[in-house]
Amino acid sequence: MLSEIADVVSCVSFKTVALALRRPAQLRRYVSYCLKIYDEFADKGLPARSPVTPEQEATITLPAYHSGGGMSFAELMILARTTKTRCPKTIFEMGTYNGLTTAVFILNSAPDAVVITLDLPPIPELPSKHLSSDKDLISNRRLGSVPSALGLTRYTQLLSDSMTFDASPYSDSVDLGLVDAAHDRLHVKNDTEKMARMIKEDGLVFWHDYGGRGALRPLASYLEDLAAECPIYRVSETSLAWASARGLKAALAKRTGLAFPHSAPFTLANHKSA
Ligand SMILES: C[S@@+](CC[C@H](N)C(=O)[O-])C[C@H]1O[C@@H](n2cnc3c(N)ncnc32)[C@H](O)[C@@H]1O
């Protein structure tokens, strides 16, 4: 709470006061947005870099309807163009919500690409560590409603708490990963380490909600700490961060003393559905 007040004070201007008086409910969003852009323009935190350069003639497909989940259209476009450009054979997402990003992966990957998405079972026993914004998402989610509305079925929905999820069947099998489940430091650390096991050495991992203050600051600090040991970038003017798998695996191996696999084969047979 104190750090939130300090953030507001650091942004105080005539406009901030005017907004606080006219639309107080929007103040937190405004301050958070200003600080995120300030950090980027002032070169604080992760450096900005695009994950891919698409071919000039490439096109992408996005669902027209936005069903919530926190990803902006600009961010969906980055995920779509990365999928289109890198042609991943296997995509693994942590955090399905209504399946908007799942749909983007399906729509922009090859017809034989495997898309796997993980979310909690229908009535999860929630440990108190979840942030209140994550608890809201968990109770409001309509799992898979977006792919279902679009008639998209080429994906596997896994139902498990990421903290207890066994990533070993997916070891060294994923070309493109997205970490977007719970946003507290404990979960992000757990999900990042599991993703680093699953991703292939030439793969790429995205995180969502980088750059926030307040309750999301620990997520940003975790990535910034990790960036001391491997290149991690933000995508300009978005809340996406990304890293190449090779550096991420090496950094986590050094930090945890564990091995991050890079040679186990992957077959559809060992990819289980919930
Ligand atoms: C921000 S939403 C994902 C949004 C989605 N990627 C999109 O943009 O379309 C986060 C999701 O993570 C799920 N989640 C939260 N904690 C989780 C956990 N411990 N294990 C698995 N999923 C979790 C929530 O139920 C929620 O649906």
C-alpha cells in the first residue's frame, strides 16, 4: 500500500489531480500506465526488443471479439506474428482463462501444430498466496469459450494447478511458450522454471504483465533479476516480456543447480489430455 501511494505521488501533476477528482476509479490504471511508459522511455528495467521480424507479405488472424483476460489487441498481434513467423510445432500456454490467446495460437500456427493450454480445475482449492486480481480471473473465467465460439478444436486443455503440474512429459518439446497464469512471484518462478524444462533449446518464451507496479511489481523484479544472467526483453509499449530458451535454461540451471533438459524426444503419445 505504501509503495502504491509513493507511485501515485511520483506521478502527481495537474492532470493526475483532475482525474482523481473526476474519475477516481480510473486513477490507479492511469498511474500504472504512466509509470510503465516512463520506465520504458527512461530505460529502466528490461530493454525493448521485438521477438521477430515478420516477412513483408505475412498476414495474421485475430478474433474480432475481445473476451477479457488482460491481453491487449497489440499484445495479441505480437503473439500472432511470432507464431506466424516462427512456425512452432508445439505451443504451451500457462493460463487459459477464456482461451483468447489459445485461439490466437491456433489461428496462426500450422494445421498440424500442437497447442496445449493449462489452467486450474473448475473449483480449485486456492492457496491464499494468489493476488486478488488473480482470484477475480479464476472465478470469472469461462475456460475455452473463445475457441468454442470460433469452432476451434485443435488444442488440448490441461486442468491442473501449475504448482503441482508435472512438466516432465513435455520436457524439451515446446517451441513457443507463454507464462500467463498466477502473477505473484512464487507462481511466476515456479511457472518459469517449468516452462524452461518444457521449452526446446531453440524455443522462445513470453511472459505477460511485465512492467506493472503495486501487486505486479514482484513479477517484474523476478524477470529483472533473471535478466542479470540471460537476455530478457520487453516488447515496446506492451506488458509482454520474452527470452530465448537457450539463455533462460542456462541462467536457471546456474541459479537453481538443477539441469534443464535439452535432448528428450517428444511424441503425441506422452502428451496427456485432462
Ligand atoms: C490472465 S489469465 C490468462 C489469460 C489468457 N492467457 C488470455 O489472455 O487469453 C490467468 C489464468 O491463469 C489461471 N491460473 C491462475 N492460477 C493458476 C495456477 N496456479 N495454475 C494454473 N492456472 C492458473 C486462471 O484461472 C486464469 O484463467
